[in-house]
Amino acid sequence: MKKIVFSLLVIVMMFTGSYEIGFANVDESVKVKKEIIDIAEKYGLEVTSISKKDNLQRKSVETEKSKKEKRLKIKNMNEFETFLQGMKQSEPVSTIKIKVSELAIDQVNTYSVADNVYSDVHTVKWYAPYANGSLFAWKNITFNFQYTYDFHTNKFVFVDIPDKQVTSGVTGITGGISWNHDTGAGNVVGVNKDNAELIVEGHFVFGIDIGDFELGAIWGDRWVANCSFDEATN
């Protein structure tokens, strides 16, 4: 009889212990999930999906190295916050010089065409080390523009930059980050109309692994670049 009672007590303790461990795991997962969301909201990162990987998923990811699906690997919350701090910092962009076509230079040098309007397309790019330099990437803005030569100032000047022909993208080593272009605009600025201001808006799409969690997120961003003609072509 004593053996039966003892066995029953052991069984009850085993089940009780397993339930306590189960609830502890659930509570910890909820806590970690909330912490991820709180940090994301602090830096303006929109979380679109978040889920906890089970043991089978973790083993599969570790075995296959997840080559096809590029995702950022972040170890802990401190690293996650440091990454977002790096993303939030906007790098200064100086005026980018662009060259005009050889045809335009030849025609201006021979004075064969006065007040002629030329059309061209150019891509300006600048180094953008996201996340404190952990990702080596370049921001790109491609735009169509019209320009002419001003014989009063002896400089090439902008005539027009169609908004619909201003696009953007990211090149380089970007890990689990991709860029979606939303809108683009170009403005001719300066007293002599010899500068162009390019403005694009879009959003980064993230795939991130934070410990045992898989995270999908969106980060809205706005880029501004200034361009002028290379003086060597004037």
C-alpha cells in the first residue's frame, strides 16, 4: 500500500513539475516577445510578423545554413538595439558631381547649337554602412533630367527633372535587408539652376532571427541627395 501511495506521489510531482516548467517557458517566451516589440517601437520599426521557432525549425535552420533565405542573425536584445541605433543614424550626403555627355560638350565648344536642351540619365550613389558598419551597402538614386548650357554663366544648368523618373535602390552586401521604392521627386535649385535636389521615400523590409524568434519588419526611410555638374565639363 505504501509503495502504491509513494508511486502516486511521484507521478503527481512529475506532472506538476512538467506543468510548472511549461508555464515558465511560456512566460519567458511572452516576456522576450514583448521586449522585442518594445525595442522595435522605440526606434520606429514596424513589426509585421513574429514567431518562436520550435526545436525542429532551429535544427533545420542550423543544418541548411539558410542560404536561400537571407536573414539577419542577432544574438540578443542589446545587439538588436545597437543594430536599430545604427539604422536610425542618417549619414550626411555631400553634393554629388555628375558629368554631361560628350555630345553636349562638343556642341557647346563649337557653338554650333545655342540653347539646345539635352536629356540624360544618371545614378548617384553613396556609401551607407547600415547598423554601425555591419552591412556594407550603397544607396542609389537614378534620375532622368534635362539640361542646357547657360552662356551667361558659362555653366551647364538643369532644365527639368520628371518626378516619375526618379527611382531608388540599395546595392552591396545587405544581408537580410531589401529596399522598396515608394516615391521620388526632383527639384531644380539654386539661383543659377545649377543644382538638383533628389528626394525619395521608401521602406526597408527585414528578415531577422533574434535568438529563438523569427521577425519580419518594415522600416520607412527618406533619402535626400544634392547634385551639380562637374566643373571639369563646363
